[in-house]
Amino acid sequence: MLTPNFDDRDGFIWMNGAFVAWRDAKIHVMTHALHYASAVFEGERAYGDKIFRSHDHSQRFHDSARMINMTIPYDIATLENAKYELLQKSNLGDAYIRMLAWRGSEQMGIGARHTKIHVMIAAWVWPSYFSPELLEKGISLMTSSWRKPSPDTAPVRSKAAGLYMTNTLAKHAAEEAGFHDALMCDWRGYAVEATGANLFRVKNGVLRTPKADCFLNGITRLTVIDLAHDLNIAVEEDHITMDDLMQADEVFLTGTAAEITPVGRIDTQHFNVGPITKKLRDAYSEYVRR
């Protein structure tokens, strides 16, 4: 089900140091980011008034900007205060939070060293992508023909807006074919992630997740690895071939928006939502609300 238009909502958005009415948070059509994707962002979740790993997200926001030659004009403490003030002003407890930094309209062209860096923070209620019934049987993925780039062709460790173009194309193709999302491989042919979530597979009780050498090393991914260690589940960080993935006992995805989402089918191969996926999902749900 589609959410209401994101330009027509009640509430507030923190923008360049001040709160503005949601409908008034606008940019000019000549904004550099609109033409050249010169922007970075973060997605976070608040659970019961507490933002999960908020400082880590703010740090990654700064790091992502530096990787594409941008400097966030607000320090981490300012961003942290703004996020919590926004939640309070918006009367939100459980919420999704989006930070975005982008180059403004002061300069047009590939070169953009003289543009102003703008920052906004928005928050809204955004429950799980999928229904509880679907999460019990797992979502479906279609292997995409689009490949994730190598580290010497794109700033793959930055959460940069431009890197998501191929993900959008992959997801659209998957949805048109009747799948929920797409499985992305890297330029070498290894399975690496979905369009907005990291990938895990379970085989013979061993959890494996791809090496984060050409995609974003997700904060939820890192949390799940730590939880697995706590639960005495063996974890490997290594390349995952398509053959290895298709022979898995369980497959699931992780991400701020996706949380822990089981996979029930990849192309024509079916998987069970197994005990390790369920154990980690329960542990994660409890952990984020501590």
C-alpha cells in the first residue's frame, strides 16, 4: 500500500538549523543534487523515544559526506540534539528518521566546490515494509542483471544517493516480474545484497554474510553479527557464490527499514524461515528496545 504523498503532510522538518513546516521544506529546481546526485543520507529508527545507534548513524553521515568531498556544516552533537528535538516536536515515539545532506543551487556543472551544503532531518511513522503474514513465510527476490560496482569505480562505502540508481532499476524490474525485491550481485558475480538491505545465509547452523568490500557495511548488519556471537551462532564474513546461496537452509535480509526480513524464495528456489532467522529476529527486536 502506498503511503500518502511525502510533500503533503502535517508536521515539521529540521532544515539548516531550524524547524520548518513539513509542506514548506523545499529546494530550487536548479539544486546541484537534483542534477548530479550530490547528496548523502541516513535512515534510522526510533523505538520508544530512543533512536537506535543514533551516534553511529550521525558519524556515518559525516563519513559518507567526506567520501564525496562534502563537509557536513553541523557537528554530531548538533545532529543528535536535532533528531531528538524533532521526535519530541512531532510527538513521535516509534518512528523512521531520515537525514539528508546535499549541494545547493549556487553552482551548476560537474564542478561544485562552491555550492552550499544543506542538511535536513525528517521523521515519520513507517512500520515494517511487509505484513506479519508475509514475514512468516518470507519475501521473494529476483536476481538482477544489474551489478554492484567495484570500489575503484564508485564511492561504495558512502551512503550516497547516486549509488541507488541501479538499485531502483533492479527493484522496479523485480516488482514488474511479481517479486518483492531484487537480489544484487557484485561485478565478480558474488551475491551481496538486496536493493536496500544486507544479505545473510544459513547453512548447517553457520551464518555467512558477504565481505563488505563493495557495498555499505550496514549498522543493522553489524548489530546482527554481534547478536549472533552472543547467541553462540558461528559467523563467517566471506564471499557468497550463487551456488552457495541457493543451497542455503535459510536466507534473510537486514537493514534499518527492513530490520530482519526472512527470504522465502530467490528466483525459483524456495527457503524455509528457519530457527536461526527466528532466533536472531527475536533477539534483535528485544535488543533495539532495551
